[in-house]
Amino acid sequence: MTDASAPLVALRTRRDQVIAILSEQFSQDALEVDELERRLELAQRADSVAALDALVADLSTTSTALVPAPTAPIGGTWPERGRVIAVFGGVEKGGTWTPARKVTSLTVCGGAELDFREANLGPGVTELRVYCAFGGVDVIVPPWLAVESDAVAIFGGFEEVHRAPTAPDPDRPVLRITGVALFGGVDVQTRLPGESARDAHKRVKREAKALRGGRAELPAATARINPKPDGDA
């Protein structure tokens, strides 16, 4: 290792640690989904160890786990192209699968679920091109995966996620999502490995309930801070 590369290695290691800490806190319900996404985006874009430290300064944790590193598949290289097609039907990809460098998903009057939480993505950019017409595609990603998206929705919806580093790390995976949704929808969800859609739904309900409870207590707290002057009704 050269002296010039040492700071880059330290930054990469600390970024991995911070993302692992945020993922752990998310699993323990210490972070809401929106806050997790916000901090992950900042972590991916941070250009100093100090900036990364600030993202977890308010969290109580001793975790030193690292983000999983890519593992070369049998043969030593990742497939160049792959397809996922659902026409008047459904298809699921998940578990410990190895996506190609360029994956095309075509969904017509059907549905597809592409789960990247345990996928063995190659280092650098993996392109996911989604074409959805009168159907739906669910893309599930783990918190530590850098994601960027640029898509078009025509009479439909295409949720975009942007949490890719400003200066890409050639040794770390990035999932780039592009495509078109026509009278259909593409949903990008952040979930932990092993977390079911039902568990994720319960988490959202718990967060919504906690938020409503906080709002209900606000008027009383405000009254204590700003009591009415004597004589007011």
C-alpha cells in the first residue's frame, strides 16, 4: 500500500463501518426508514472520516462489522448480460444469486420481484434496466448497497433512490436503475436480509404510531413552555 492510497483505504473502511452501524440500528428500530435513507446517502457521499463519524455520533453502538465485499463467482467473472421477463405472470429473483453486469427486466401485465439483499454483485456498476407496462416491479435492496436511479414514468410511478458516492469506489458495488414505467409501477424498498414484507409493514406502522403519539403530546408540551397570561380564557 502506498502512502497516497492509505487515506482512501481508511475512508473506505470507515464508510463500511458506518453503513454497518446504521444497518444495525435500523434492525433494532432505532432509526426510521427515512432517516436511514438520509444518513446512508450522506455516508456514500462523505469525503472524510470526520464526516462519517458525525453520522453515528448520536448512536449508541459497539458494532465493528463491515459491509460484505464482492466474491468472484465460479469462473472468476460476472455474466455480462441477463434477463428477467414476466408476461401475464410473475417472476422472483432472490437469495444468493449472481446478477449479470447488465440486467434487463421486462414486465408486461405481470409482476416481478428482484431481491438484491443477498445478491453477489460485482465491484463497480451493475445496471438494472426496467421496462414495465401494465404491471409492477419490486426492487429490494439492503441498506449498505449504493443505489442510483434515473427513470421515466408515463401514467405510472417509478420510485427513484439516490445514494451513490460522488466519487465511485471501483471496489464497491453500485446498483444503477434505469428504465420506463408505462401504466405501471416500480418500487424500490430498503429492507434487511431476512426481513419480510410483513415485518417491514409492521415497522412502518410502529413508526407511524410513534409519530402520531408524539404529535398528540405536542399541544400539552407547548402549553407548558408558553403558558397563557393571567386573565386569559
